[in-house]
Amino acid sequence: MSNYPDHRIFGFDELNRLRANLYNGPGHPEAGVMYSWVWASTSSQLAYKLAGQWEQPLNEDEFDVLEQLEASNGEASPFTAEVKIDCEECGGTGVDPGGLNAYEPEDCRVCHGAKRMTITRNDLWEAFAITSGQSDRPIERQHLTAMDAYSRQVLNAYAGKLVAA
Ligand SMILES: [Zn+2]
């Protein structure tokens, strides 16, 4: 049972480093449960780390997929969206929470009284963080959509490689 290859899902973390997520293979007691993370800044480094730390060297197809991801790293992620949320500094009041004079409130130093702030949300990062237990926010539809689209992208990269072979 132990020589099933582990499944890997590749992607990026918040710092734009390449990341491999390792899963237990089929037949293992907890098949499909994510159990490890490996990060590196290049596909070669990631391959080296996987081989050294986990005794699971990348096969050629996986390496090609990683190189494609690495090459597309500079492009805008299809999983990001600009969203407006309540200002996190003032909680959406628009008033400086550290202001000393309650009768003459000062504008919040972050939103300058606008009460809202724009953040770049990455549904894929959030989905990875939630499934790995690094975030306890509830999983929502956009996370599943991002995961689904991302899985298709990775599968297509593999399929393209098979067709080309
Ligand atoms: Zn504010």
C-alpha cells in the first residue's frame, strides 16, 4: 500500500512562492486528506525539497506542470477580485478608534472617513488556507468555484502534456 504515489496539487502561496500540497494516496486510511505543504521559489527548488525532505521526487509531468505555473506566475491570477469591505481599522465607523476626544472625533487614519476599504481577495489562497486548517472562516461558494477552476487548470496542463507526448 505504501508505494502509491502521493497526489500533489500545485499552486502559489500569499508570497507568490510555488507550493505543493501533498495528499495521502488512494488506499490509505485517510485518502484525500491534505497532510503536508512544501514551498519554494522555483520549480527546481521545489523538486529538490520534495526529494530531500519527503523522499518523493517529482516525475517529469509534474515538473512540467510546475514550470508552466512558474512561467505564469507574473500574470494576474484569475482567482483574485477587488472587493470593498468595512474598514478594518475603524470597523466601518469612519472615526479614528484611537481618538481621545469623543466630542470631536477625528477621521480614521486608514479610510479617512470613507468607512470602507478596498482589498484584493484571492479565493484560491483562502480556499487552500481553509482546507489546510490555517483559516477558520467558513468555506463559501467562491472558494469552491476557485478550487474547481484551479483543479481543471491543473488537469488541463496534464492533459496537454499527454496529448503532446
Ligand atoms: Zn476606517
